[in-house]
Amino acid sequence: MAWPPPGSSSSGSRGGGAGAAAEGGSRAASPPSPLWALPEELLLLICSYLDAQALGRLAQVCRRLRFLSSRDVLWRRIARGCLNSGFTQLGTDLAAGIPVKERVKVSQNWRHGRCRRETVLKWKCNLMPWMELDDEYLYLSQAENIQAYHLCAEGTGLQCHPQAIFSGHQEDVCRFVLVNSHIVSGGGDGSIVLHKIHGSYSVKFSAHEQEVNCVDFQGGLIVSGSRDRTAKVWSLSAGRVGQCLHTVQTEDRVWSIAISPLLRNDIWKTSVTPSLLWSDELEGVFALNDFSPNMFHCSGQLLTCLGTDFHRGAGVLDVFYETPSLLLSCGYDTYIRYWDIRTSTRKCVQEWEEPHDSALYCIRSDKNHMIASGSSYYGVVRLWDKRQTRCLQSFHLSSPTSSPVYCLRFSTTHLYAALASALHVLDFTAS
């Protein structure tokens, strides 16, 4: 990478040629610093020992050092220790198009709760909305439809009208997932609907006797859970679309379900009808109301039960996989639990209690240090740092009218929270 020209130092810096000539008249310009005789790799190695504050001060010396100190390679180590900087625990960069230094700056706003709040959508009837987020669109369930709103390039706004509407249910959509340009939704009418986002292909089939509370989708398989006390595995292979492969009878309603990301990448095949390849590595977590989370194989065989000594009524309302072996759960008993199934399935490795004794409806993490949770009262969104025992920040979005946070999603810059009658956004790029 080319360096800025030697005479590009700022006018206020020492050794600046133009400034020295102005002050000293005919005085000769200072010779270039021996620092610039070092190869770039060595300069970066030296700077890699600096923390964020020191790199910021270094950037104020001259243009050359500002250029050097802004390199992503210097900020990546710092970013991995920050909240929601786009890096996972394993170092995977989930936001590669954004300069790492800028992400570290925004991360400080997440830590200190500095944000601008805005209500971007409102509706008249109270609903139980669900949403998913990608780089360009926010998908929001409203009654029996799922609407896609384009995210504005600048600011926090959404376009006033949805760019696409996905329908098919006769009653409200309970939950849906967005996977590989497909939307799979479960509705109060007991049906499952699959839509291809960029096309007209859709499939609908009857799945349960009562409402489908939760769904997930990977590798040509759909798993669903219902109020009818069953969890089912469905095929999407050619000629077998909507065929029930396995039914798991449970002791109570199934509120949340998730397929392990252990499923191999090569199992998914993109086609008009998704192809199915079986894998012994596909597992699902069926989270049951009034009982602890259970883990089943795709064949319906019970693998293990997470945790012991849960009180009746301590149901799990949401689960989130970070890795194939690390997952988070939350629910009625007001606790967030962090599970590592490599070490133990009987006891979680860490837990955090909601400070106001509210049920936790939804949970998400940045797959590194930060957790965001949505509470059952007054639209309370909380941010947690896994390295701390207490809540880091809290935001009351529905005061004085109480509403649960039914769903939340976030990027490195914004957090979206869906309440009973409005969609709220927190913009953390605002200082």
C-alpha cells in the first residue's frame, strides 16, 4: 500500500516543511524522520502494542501516522474485546465492509448507552410481531402478513411503504425465519408457509392442530413446535415437500425451537425446490414451557435435557445458538442462561437475572461479548456484557403504557425492537 508523500504532515506538526518555511523564512526544512525508513510491516508491529487511546493520539501527529494508525489490522485486536464490533469469539468478521476503527468508536456508544431513539412504525391494533434483519431489509410480521421494509442508506429510517408483502396465512404469523433467501413462517392457523424472497415460488401445508408457535429451517428441513404439544420435522426434498418425517410428543406447549448450526454447509442446495441431504449432525433444541430445554436428534430421539431442578412454569421462550456447542436461553423464570454442551448439559456455565423480575421474551447476542434481551413489561431492552454479572444498560421504550418486547434484532450500529403497537429503533452512531 502506498504511503502519503513525505511532505504531507499537518501544518501544526513538528518538522512540517511549509510551516517551518513560514516561521523560519530561509531556514532549511528538517530532514525526514528515521521512523519512515522502517518497513511498513515493522511499523505496524510497533503500533500493534498500542491501545485505542494511544492509537488515537498517534493519529493526531501527522497525516502519515493518521493513515498508519487507522489500518484495520491494528484495530482488529481491540475490536474483538469490544461490544458488538462485528467480530465473533472465533474472530470471524461479520461486518467486513465497515472500517474496524469506526466500529470500535460505535462500540463505546453501546457500552455507555449513548443512542438516539426513534419510533419508525406504528399500527393501530396490538399485535405480537416478529422480525428478521439482513443487510438491506427489515422483515416484520404484521397480523397474517410479513412485510419487507428497505433500510435507508443514511440514518435509521425505513421506507414508508413495504417493498414486498409475503402472505399465505389465514391467521396471524406467530414466528418466521429468514434463511438462504427463503422465509419460513408458522401461523395461528396451524400451517407453515415457505416463500422464496426473489421469486414467486411458495409452498403452504397444514402442520399442526393448533397454532405453530415456532419454526426453524436448515439443510432442506423445517422443524416446528406448537401449542398442541408436538414438535415436528418436515421434508422439503423434491416430491416430499411438506411431508412430516418425525413427530416428537412433548409434555407441554413448545414455545421455541432452533436447529444446531453444526449442520454442514454442503447440505444446502439452492434450487426452485430445496434439496435434502441427510446428515447425522443435524440437531434441534426444543424449548418447552414448564420444563427445561430438551435436545433432540432430527430422527426425534431425545439426546439430552439441559439443566435440572427447574420449577414448573419456568418455560423457555427463546433460544439462540452462538456456535454448535454454545447457546443462550431465556424465559418465564427471568434468567438468561449460557450453555456449553461440551462441558455439561446439566448446569449452565453462566446466568444473569433480570433485575425487575420480568419474564424475558427474546434474546440475541453478537456471538462474542454482548447480549440483548427484551422484557415482558414496559418495553424494556437490556444490554449485557458476558464478562459482568449485572445489566450494562437498559432502555424503556413503551413507558407509560406497558408492552412486552416481542422481538429484537441489531446490527453493529442499530437495534430494532418490536412492541405490541410500534417498531422502535436505537441509533448508536449518534454521539
